[in-house]
Amino acid sequence: MASIFFLALGCESASTEEKEDEKVVEVQEDFDLEAAVEACEGQLEIMVSKLTDLSKHPRLIETDEREWKEVTNNELIWTSGFYPGILWYMYDITGETRWKEEAIKRTEVFEDFQYITKHHDIGFMMFPAYGNGYIIGDQKQYKDILLTSAASLASRYNPNVGAIKSWSNKMHPRWKQHITIIDNMLNLELLFWAAKNGGDHRFYDIAVRHAETTMKNHFREDYTSWHVLEYDSLSGEVMHHHTKQGYSDDSRWSRGQAWGIYGYSMVYRETGDKKFLDFAIKITDKYLTLLPEDRVPPWDFDAPNLEEQERDASAAAIVASGMLELSTQVEDKALSERYYKAAIQMLESLSSDAYSGVGKADSFLLHSTGAKSLGHEIDVALIYADYYYIEALDRLRKMK
């Protein structure tokens, strides 16, 4: 088992451009990062040869099928930014111009999405594409697009609640007032970036307040999260705790837990406020106690007959990426090594034949579950699973 030394530098992602104080951590590792990257590059070469219609983007590969199901680029579909984001990460890893050229081509078709104010997903849609393009690809002309996108996202902030409204009530009529979902934590990165790069400082304040409100209301005493909260739009009081994609309103939907771990590690990176680090540690520690042996969670931890439930590789990829960053943030060496090793175990499982798409489909990963409770995207390949997987590989490469 090889001994690896890495420098804990804040684990640069699409919004980290400044290095923190170095901290050397020794860990033991067998994971073959080079082989995992080569597998992704081979799969991406297949994808690029087939995905030629710029009016569409890849969303999923159905169970037992090989090719990506593409969906029309639409301002209501939140997954559009992940494929160009994958291309930017491959360019970051390899330095090969062909990946940059393809990333630019796939990014710039979404320029008009900077004006979206109908939902919170503009962060997911724009930052993996334009944010990575600005930072990784040095496409400085993307700055104004990102700043406009941040302003569009900030327009959904409700000061009475102290949070950004995620969905419209027309799209989700079950809820009549202010809706915030745990997924929204990831969109805060766009606001933090904008505040640091010429945008209104109010963007930073909104992101911090949203993180505080979510930390206060969205989590149970055992540090697991609900998916959907409905607030009174005027008083800001919590009205209901619900779910959309989990098994039940009170269940622990695994990808929801993943968004929290990734989200609060990112918020600590951007703020340096230790309360967010302490919270990230608590929710991560709880999550780790719930996992099966291979570290890839079932789609919901409270679904019946758990051993028979479909897994969600997307949740594992999100947590692996977030936990790699968290491992660089904690001061305790033993805890840092624990998070790093757990992230490596997740990547080992995802890269194994049990979850890899190599030779079976055009994706990096198989066995994700998008919305079983809604009857679709069950045991499939998902484009955002691939995105967070390659992000984790890129983070690991930089840490080494």
C-alpha cells in the first residue's frame, strides 16, 4: 500500500483561485487515479463523437441501454451545465486543447440562460459551464454572464425567510408559499464567486444568510436533512417539512444529505466561518454511519427492504468530491485522514466494475437514481453523477 503525501490547499474547484496555508497529511492509498482518468477520457471520446446536436444536452442513459438520452436545451431543465463542465474538467486534467474547444462549443449555447429568474437552478446550469470556463479555461469574457446569472439568482431571495426560493408554486402546486430545497446549497457558489469578482457584495450576504437559515431549519437533531421546506412567505416561519424525490416526507433521501455535505464544505471555503465547518463535520459524520460496505448509498436510507433498494452513485460522487475538500479543511490530522480515506473508498467503488460504465454504456458511472418516488430515472446513468465524479478526480489530482 503506497504512502501518499498531499498538500491541503483548499482543494481548488471552480471558484477557488487563492491557496490557503499548506498542511501536509500522510495517507495510505491503493486507488489508481491515472487509470480512472484514462477511463473517463475514453468514455468522453465516445460521447463527443455521438453528442453533436448543440440544441440538446445529455441527461441520462436508461437501464441496460448504451447511449445518452438527450433533452432539448430548456430554461426549465437544470442539468444543462454538467456536460460542458465535464469537458472543462477533462481539459484541466489533460491540458489538451481539443477538450477546451469542445467545452467552449458546448458552453456558449447557454448564454441566454443568464436571465433565468423562474427557479434557483441557474446556479447548477451556469456555474459548471461558465464558471469552470472562466477559471479553468481563462475565458474572461464569461465574467459578465456569470455576474448577470448571479443577479438573476439573487432576485429570488426573500429577506422575510432569509433564503432563496427554489421552485415556483405554479410548477409545484403542492406548496403554496416559499419553497426552499436542500439542493439550493450548491447554487450559493455562484453568488460567492460573483461577490469576489466585481458583483454586488449583497450576493455574499444573501449566500451566507441562506446557509444560516438552511442550517437552522433544514436539518433534524441527528444532522440529517429534509428535502423540501415550505416557509410562510411573510413571517418566515417553517410551515412544512416535505420531500419531492425521497421515499417519504420524513425519510433521509441520500442525495439530499450529499448536497448538504458538499454545500457546507464549500460555504466554509468561501467564508472561513468556523460554524459552517463544524456543521459540515457533523453532517458528514452522520452520513458515514449510514453507508453500506461499498460506501455507495441506497437512493433513500429509509426506504423499506433497504438491501434491495437501488443505489445512487450520484450521491456517492457528490460526497466524494465534497469530502475531499473537507479533508483539507479540518485541523485534526486523524479526522482529515478519515475523510480522505472515506472519499477514496467511494471513488474506488465508483471506479470498479460494479459501477463503471466502461464497456457497458457511454457514461463514466452507472447505477444512479434520480427520482424513484416519481417513477423515473431509476438505476440509470446521470450526467451530474459523471460531473461530480470527474470533479472529484480532478480535486484528488491537485491534492497529490
